[in-house]
Amino acid sequence: MPALHRAIVAVCLFAVASAQAQSTEKVIFATNWKAQAEHGGYYQALADGSYAKCGLDVQIQMGGPSANNRPLLPVGKIDFLMGGNMLQAFDSVKQKIPTVVVAAHFQKDPQGIIAHPNQGYEKFEDLKKAPSILISAYSLAGFYQWMKSQYGFKEEQTKPYNFSIAPFLVNKTWAMQGLLSSEPYSIEKEAKFKPKFFLLADYGWSTYSNTVETRSELVEKKPRVVQCFVDASAIGWTNYLYGDNKKANEMIKKANPEMTDDIIAYSIAKMKEYGIVDSGDAAAKGIGMMTDARMQDFLDKMVKAGLFKPGEIDLKKAYTLKFVGGGAGAGLAEKKKLTGK
């Protein structure tokens, strides 16, 4: 190649690289707890370069017992926030906080009720016979109100849950709240038996979980950034569940030394078994998918449970479908390559 041609090519490549560098946007994504497999898709999107490919330089900021990241979103200290269930988003609308849910990477909330085997708790409704159910104050004001209105559970059944499994292990007729990949794992390890687990989502608790929230301003002024984060996260989750997730898991363990390979493997297996991430609408239209019907169904249930007044929540201000389910669906092509489905 003549020297002049080489020089022109070099200049062009430099120009392209400079343009790409200039288009890269730094954003902070804050999680709601310490790094774990339930956050795996986001770490995978960092590890496999999915965020970088569409122009984002993402920093993951962990939550935890001493880190409340939620107040940082509306004031611009973070750009994206991992939410829990949709109750928080509804409350933001009620409080006129300008944030909006743009994706939901869990089709099912991993929250459930745990019971001892061989105690007559074969169906979810059987738990109404439990003399005591250990429930946290937050959950008592949340999903337990739905359990009361939907199934007839009684508040006098509850005892405070202090996030220790010890009272449950001692009292075999008691039940307790727990997350799919947390308390059951601890019980199996410590007490050497497999507890019964009733996933609330399988009995009508229709909220999405692991939502991604951002400021309404970012949706309006930087839709490319939001779309990039939503799509890359979906691809990250696809690769994390079905591909090589070693690098992502190493990142998780480095960020949170409490995590072990055993805990991570257990969590991934449970997420797959129960369809936490990839089921329902997400299976057909891509991980992160949401629908108006699901949102309305959950809000109706929360109104019936007394958590909100009729007409109090303008549902369309709580979320937007603008960034999910478009085109072929983010992650579906990757899933087909990895699984053949």
C-alpha cells in the first residue's frame, strides 16, 4: 500500500476511534443489594462488552444494608437504579418523584413463603393453618396485605422476621418469608433438609422485579442511552444464563467476597428452574419485557389490598414500554445461538 494511502487509512481509523470515544457516555447503575447472581446479567454485560458496544461506560454501584441508593436517582447522582417490585415505582408516582421504570429483568419476583416438609403444607392455601409466619415489617406492609385480600391470611398469624432462620428451624409448624436463592440455600446447608418453597408469583403476585428505573428527564433527553442500557442488559442476562459466565462471576465475587461458587451456582439454577428471568412475555419478546396488562393487573390487586386508593396512581407515569420488546427483541438472537431455541 502506498504511503499516501496508508496515511489516509490511518487518519480515517483515528477519526472513527475518536468519534466512538466521544460518543461513549459514562453512566452509574446502582443495585439494591450487594453483588450476587441475581445481578449477574449486569456484570455479564460489563464482562462481555455489551454496554461498551453500544456506547456506554457503565459503573455498577452496589447497594447493601448501609447503602440506600434510591434517593440518589432523582437528584442525578446515579443514572439507573435496580428496583425491587413495582410498589416502589407506584409510590414514586404518588410522591410525584420524576422517575420511570424502563425494563424489568425479572418476570417473577423471587419472594416466597417457606415451610417445613411433612407438616401438611401441600398447597399455598394450606399456609393459612400455620400458627405463625415470620414476616418483616416491610413485607407486612407489602405482599402480606395482598395475601390477606387474595387468600384470607390473617395478620395475627405473623411474627416479626429478623432475617434469621433460627426461629423457623426450631418451630417446625411455622412458616417464614424468604427469597428463592437465599433462605432455602441456608436451610439446606445448615439443617440438611430441603424446605418447601411457595413462590408468590406462581399464586398471583404479578409484579415484575429487578426493574430498571431512571429519571424521566433521561428518557426524554437521552433515549439512545436508555435504549443502549436496556438492550445491553438483556443481552448480558441472556449470556449470563446460557453462556460462559465465568468472568461475570469473578466480578461478583470480587465486589462481594461473601459470594461463593456454590451460592452462585444454586442461584442460577433456581432462576432457571422457576423462570425468574426468562419466562412469559420475555421468552417471546426478550428479557426485560413488560406489558400494560401485567402492570394494570398488579395495580388492581394493590388497590384491592388497600395499598393505594382507586385512581390514586397514574399508571402511565410509573413505566414506559418504549425501550422493551422492539424489533426482534434484545437477547433473542444470542439465546438462539446458545441454546438453539
